[in-house]
Amino acid sequence: MTEALLAESVSVMRGKRRVIEDVSVRADFGAVHAIVGPNGAGKSSLLRALAGLLPSTGNVKIEGQNLRALTVSERARRIGWVPQQSALASNVRVYDVVAQGRFAYRTGWSHFVPHAEPEIERALAAAEVDHLRERPYNQLSGGEQRRVLIGRALATQARILFLDEPTAGLDLVHVLRLHRLLRSLADSGTCVVSVLHDLGDVQRNADHVTLLSAARLVAQGPTHQVMVPTVIESVYEVRVCPNTAPGFQLREAAP
């Protein structure tokens, strides 16, 4: 596979606390890459550093170019970003929120983006929010808002898609549809990098896993090599019950 992202020795400080310690990551086009780990492991901080949204040390390359050398518009055209939560609280139409994904292509100081409508329409349809297009964003449910933000990221037509806990707030059917969408995007050549919590979802849907614990890299590689009982039990402090494939049946570890 062709390399989309290469990060070497990335570290992140939050105040006096180191939340990422010397982590290296590679993610390829045409694959779903999951970042996993217990609460507080540093998953979201790592994702934000890889997207250039958090100050970090180390080196990050996007499609072979140094992330720090890219302008804001160049970065926005290469990386589609889906946050856990959006600060957007106004009554902006869903269509206009998704259209924000085209702003990186505007000319000069103009808000007008020539020939943007087909890309916006495709993004609305792919994120399954076309029927919400005239609704105010701030009147949607949390799950609906999440799908609108995914639509905004898709409207960028970026070849790399970063998602921070994209299934949070979604009901089961939309979780299944989201993973189907991410698989479709990966199969068409997109590099999908997603922070995920549900280990069953990871095992079923991710091609490659980066596993963190206490700000450090524990394991990285193909999902079937990383998501094994010995590793899961050590990192999550649980017991993996035998003979439960596919997926995991987890129990609290004995004290």
C-alpha cells in the first residue's frame, strides 16, 4: 500500500503533563487505521497532533510532505477532520455546514467556491444527511450532528480522513452504516484514521491498529496481530473469555 501518513517520535505536552511520549505511526491509503487504548491513553491527543491541531515535537509527513510546511488551506485539502464535538452552536443550515468543507478551495477572500455544488451533494448523500439539508444544525440530535460533521469532512474530498470517536452518540444502525461508509472510502483509496473505543468494532472493521496506554505506544500492526487476548488483557486489565470469536467477550479481571 502507498504511504499516506508517517509520524516519527511524536510527543505532546499539555501544560506540564506529557500526554504523548515518542509515538511513531504509519497509515496507508486504502486502509482503515484505528487508534485505540484505555481512557486517558492519549488517543485524541495523538490524532490532533497528526492533524496539526496540537503543538508537538517529532516529525509528521502527509503524503510525503512535512506537515509544518503546509499552509492551512493545503492541510485542509489533504485532511478531512471530524471532531468529537463541534463548537458550532448557531442555527446554520445543515447544507451550509457541509459546504464549509469546500472553503479551502475558495479563491482569494471570496466565500464563493466555483462548481462546489456536486461535491456538497455527494457529501450530503454519503453521510446520509441529505434529508436534513434545510434543518438548523443546532436543532439536531448529537448523532445527527456527528453525521453532518462527517459530511463536511467528505466535502473536502481529502484523501486522508481523521475521525475522533465518530460513533459516539450514534444509534446502532448508524454505527453500522458509518463503518460501512468508512470501509467504502478505504476501498476507494482513502486513508481512514479513527479513534475508536469499541474493541469489537475495531476487530471487525479496522485493517491496522495503533494501541496506546499511558501516553506510550504498546503495539502497532495488522489488527489480527495486535488485537490478541494477551495484549488486550494486559492493557485494559480485563479477562478475555475463550471461544468467543468473532469479537471479544470481556470480563473484569479478578482482583
